[in-house]
Amino acid sequence: MNTSLMQYIKNSSLPVTLAATGLLFFTAPSFANDIDPPNTLLNVQHQWAQCQYQSENEDIKESCLEALVDSTQTLSTNSPQNTELKVWLAINKSTLAGAKGGLGALSLVKESKVLLEQAIKENPTVLDGSAYTSLGSLYYQVPGWPLGFGDDDTAEKWLKQALSINPDGIDPNYFYADFLLQDGRTAEARRYFIHAKQAAPRPDRPLADKGRQLEIAQKMKEL
């Protein structure tokens, strides 16, 4: 997920000029037709990491994420009982929202919120609590009422729930630390950033781990 998700919305004043999208000579692969079904989720995860951490510029990143959302939507529609794909469709939409910025991203995060809530109802521990991590992240990064649904108390509730399921994971520790940092609780934030930094590598997701570790290092400079 984009670590600066919706900060542009939260910090900007009306009216907001939406990010321009031009014709880009880039398309992400279509997963629906080109990959082995058992590897579908991993391919979605790999493509997310490529969009997030290897795009040459913001326009290419946005185009990459748009294609990925379309591909994941197709996969999820074709496999409606696959809760893992539902979570990743939500993650891809919220990451795209962060790349777009502005009020135009609000519909994407609202769609992401609905998908995550559905996933939690279907399987609360799906992907080691990733649905709770993502939902909590939305709640602290999205503006509050009347513009959005953001709420710090709810954010902390869901982020702690994610940690109860996966206490040593890099993502739940990172996002809870980021929440604490934004809440001014720097001593607590440092502890969770350090725990995230010490998380065991995920052999099947090296690019995502590398990108997250760089984000951890950057955040710790703010402490």
C-alpha cells in the first residue's frame, strides 16, 4: 500500500486540481489470461511491488496501478469466493488513490473500504490479518467527516487487531508505527518501526520487502 495514501487530500484545500493523466506508453500485463491460477495472487503482489517501487515516474506509476486494478478486478470477478484477491483488489485501489491524490481519489478509497470490510466478514484472518492492516491504514490516512470516513480511534483499533494476528509482520508493525508517528507518539512509533525493520524476510516478495525497508529507514529519520 502507498505509505502516503491520501495525504495530499488531507493537507490540501478546496478546490483541488486532480492529477493530470496523459497518454502513456506503458501497460501492465493482463493477469487474467497469462498466468498459472495457483500463482495468481503472487503475480498480483509482484506487480504491485513493481508499480509501487520501480516505476520511473508518477505518471507511469499511476498508469501501472490503473492496469493492475483492472486486471485484479477481472480476477476477483471471476473468483468471487477468493477473499485474498478481494483484499488485494482493495490494496491496489487504495494505492492508486494515493498515486492520484486529490478529491478524485476518495471514491477509490471508499471502494477499498467496502472490499476490506467484506473480506473481514468472510475470513477475518485472511492473509495474516492484512485486511485489518489495510483498513486501519485507510482510517488514519483518509480525511474525516464530511469529506471522508477517517477516524484515528477506529484506525488504531484495526491496526492493533492486525498486530494481534501477525505481531511480527513487517506491514502491521510499519503501519502502526506510521500511525503513531502521525499521532505524535514518537517513542512508541520508534519501537514499532524497529520491530518492522527486524521482521523476517518474505522469500517470495523480495522487492516489496526492500521497498518497505527503505520506507522504514526514511520514516525513522523523522523521529
